[in-house]
Amino acid sequence: MSGRGRRAVLPPADFHAPPVLEPGSLVVWVKNKEGRRKSFDFSKLSVVEPMQYSLARLFARQSKGWNSHDSARRYWEGLLAFTRLLSELESAPRDLDELTVAQLKRWRQAKIGTSGGRTNLASMRTLLRLDARLSSGPVSEEIARRVPGARPSKQSFEDDERERVLAIARREFRAAWLRITENHRLLMQWRVGELEEGSREWRIGQVLDHLARTGDVPRTIVPCGSSYATNRRLLGGTSMERTWGRLFLSRRELTSMAVLLTDKFAWNHSLYNRMPAPSPAPSAGESRAVTYQVMTEKRRASGGRWYSSENVTDFGADSAGRLITQALQATAPGRELAAALRPGTDFLMTARTSRPGYTSGDMDRPQPVGWLVFGLSKDDSKSWSRHHLAGGSPFGRLRRTTVTREGRPLQHSQGTHESVYVIPDKRVQRESRDIFAAGAEEALAQAETLVFEGKVDDQADPSHAQTATADCEDPDNSPWPAPGGGCGADFLLCLACTNAHVHPGHHPRLVHLHQQIRSLSDAMDEEAFANRWRSHLLRLEDLERKIGPTAWKGALARVTERDRTVVTLLLEGDLAP
């Protein structure tokens, strides 16, 4: 079943998948989800042949769980680093069963200090544990050592940094959007015959029609083989903006659009490679607003949960959906041409390149169609950053900024949200200090008001009435009178009453009650515990301070079975009025 619910086509009955590793071969073939195969030649590793064969078999075995070439690349980089280190040893092992603890410790020491190194360690740890020869003994124990998780190196943007990045992206994308929408409007007028034939606008419309159908303006080829735009004077020049850029985004402009989308929706960089153009969702008679259904595919999500969707509404200039509307308008001519050249193609991230048929070698991305490319490559991000910024790619930091600003998981789990995005972020830490301080002050103020209101005595007074938690000096004069007279309070509230008297005979039961309430905090939801038990806990802790820690702890040894029974009844509410 496909991600959108279409039943997959079964292969022919005589179909046999090509082997990942041919017998006797050192070339491993990895197939991604699109069915494209990429080779990894283990004869190029800087170790002897027996080691090459062993590593190739482990790599082929692990590759059965991969759905992208990017996964294979990460393991391959780990192998290159590992075999490079082995080749530099004075006595390099000939095969994996000759690895020593000292060699593995040297490998770990060389890589543990950097994020990339820890990634290499983790990938090699996974591969080596697949080899039965390394399943026991000191070497196995060394391989099994845990690799620390990667510490996030990127931080969210400060407000001025973020605004600088967005200003650059807005300026570049807005200029492109205005240019394309204006020329697309002119093209539509030409096609329906609204322009005066022979006029300048009509002749430009004719050029635009050729551009929309072929991906380039008409060109004249000179004897040396080069070409130039035939209508360069009519178009006002030969620059990208004056020629093919009239209907298509450049890769840099597409990257600016992605920067704005990332700031708005915190989409992962890899999502842009396969994101279909958002489609308008059915509306209940709403004419002024349009809601788009955005489909995303994140292949690294566990359990096969690759696909998700979200609805985004354009209800005005400041709405998140307005950016979706503009993105669709800016890419419309490119998507129309792609669908004509390769039916069924409709990726949101569509741009025009200066080299037709150019491919970056990244077979996990959709392949180019004529002049058109799809998705967002790492080279696009780096090129955009080199042109506009002094720092690196803005996507990781923008995504982190949006996630922490929204304060909730976006295309990731709650655990990832807290451990990767929130807790390590310095801006969140800084902005949380005031919140923590205010919370601490509030807790202190509440603790100061929730105290034991009665009196601590050295011995019992026979005139006082006995209760489950204290002795009462005047039951008829209660802050919580019962309808028929006397006290109507829960026995736990005796500790909040000025009539209460506590003497050493109460200490064992109250110490045991204190322990039991504290144990409830580990078993209950935090909010539920605070609502039901926190006030009683604070009063008992105040009583402990007034009695003294020595006497309080000493009373624990005198707890009787009757004390335990009474405390159980108090906690279960059986002694409540």
C-alpha cells in the first residue's frame, strides 16, 4: 500500500530482486525507496582483501533495513574512517577476528570528541556487532560500549539574527514572486486573446508561451555553436530575470522560499525533497479564505509512520497560509511544465536550472526533468549561505527557533522536543530563568502560608478531644463548622486549625503519614498530586521543622500497626466527614 492509500502493483511471478552482494564480489548495491541502486566498492577501502570481504558482508546485511542512499552514505563514511585508522597501525589486522581491544580503544579515542566522530563510532558499532566472531570476549565488550548521543551544536537565532535572515529571504522571494505572477498574468492574457496582436505585450506573451512549453526562451545558434536569446531587445536583456526567470524560480530563489517556509512551519530540510504541492481542502461555503492540505513525508520516522498532513489556512496577509498561496503561484509555471514533460509530477519545490538534465548524484531526490529540478539540496543551502550570509546554512537554526517559539513538537516526538530542542537551547535557558524564579517565589510564598497552625506540646492534655491526627482544644469553635454543630473538617485539616495540639504521642503516626504522602508524589500525576495532597504535605514538613529532625526521625521506630491502619484510612478517604 502506498503512502496515500493506493494498492501497490505486484511484480511479475518470475521476478527476482538483484542480489545486494554478488558471491565473490566486493561491490555492494543499495536500493532506495524509489528503486534506484547505488554501488559501494569495498576494494577501495585501505585494508587487505579478507577484511574488505568481511566488511562488505556486514554492510550488505545491514543495508536490508535502509530506504535511502543517505543511510548507506553515513555507514560508508564510518567504514572509510575506521579502515583508514587500521591502515595506519604498525601491525594492522588482516580480518575482523584479529581486532584487539587496544585497537578499538584507539579508534574510540580518535572519534569520541566530535559529533561526526560519534556518528562514525555508532555506525561501526552496529556493523561489528553483526559479526559472529566478535560476539564474545574482551573485544565484544569493547565494541558494546555505549556511544554518547550527539549533543546539539546549533542554537536558535536571537531576534536580530532571525530578522536579518528573513529580511534577505523575503526580499529575494518577493521579487521573484512579483516577477513570475506578473509574467504569468501576461501569458494568460495572450493565450485567451486579450492582447492587441503585434503590440509589445503581445510579442512578449508569444515568447512567454514558448518559455512555458519548453523551459527556455527562443534562441539563435551562431556558427561557433553558442546561442543567445533571439528576442533579447524585446525582453530587455539576457539576464535570468529578463529571460527564463520570467516564469521560473532560480535555485537560489527557491532556497529563499524554503527559508521562509522553515521559519513559518519548522519543516525538516529533507521534507522539501518529496513534498507535493499543497491542494485546497474542501470548504463549507467559505469564499474569502482557502485552506490547504499539506502532505509531508519523513522517512526516518520510526514504525513506518512516514506520512502526515496538516491544514493551513490563508485568511489574510498575515496568515501562515498566505505564504503557501504565494509559493504555489511562484512555482505554478514550473509545475505545469514538469507535469507536461513527466505526467504525474507535482512537487512544490520546483526550480529552473541553467544546465538541462543536470543531476547532483543524489538519487534520493526526485530526478530532474529537462530544465527543472526538484527539492532542496545541501549544495543549494550552502550556496545561498555563501551568497547572503557569513555563517553556515540557516535551516537548522531556523527550525530550532520556530520549534522553541511554538513550544510544542513539530514533526518529532515529545522526547526529542525536550532533549534535543528545548533543554540544550541557550535562549530557552536564558528566557526560562525568570519563569523559574517566579515559580520558586510563588512556591515559597505558598509554602509560607501552608504551615502547621496549631501548637506543639510536650505532653497530652486530658481536656482535649482526640482526632486521627492531633488533639483538639475546642471542637465546637471550628473554622469548618458542621451543619448540626461541632467540627465538619477532614481530619487532615486538623493540622491547618489553630485548635490543634500535637504531642509526642502523635509523632509516629504523623511521621508515617508524611512518608506515605511523599510516596504518592511518585505515583500520581503532578497536577493531581498538587491539587489533592500538596497542602497537607507542606503542613507536615512545617511540623517536622518545629518538632526537630532528630525527634521526627526517632518517632519512625515507634509506628504501630494501629498507626498504619489509621493512616491508610485517612489516605483512602474513609475517615472524611
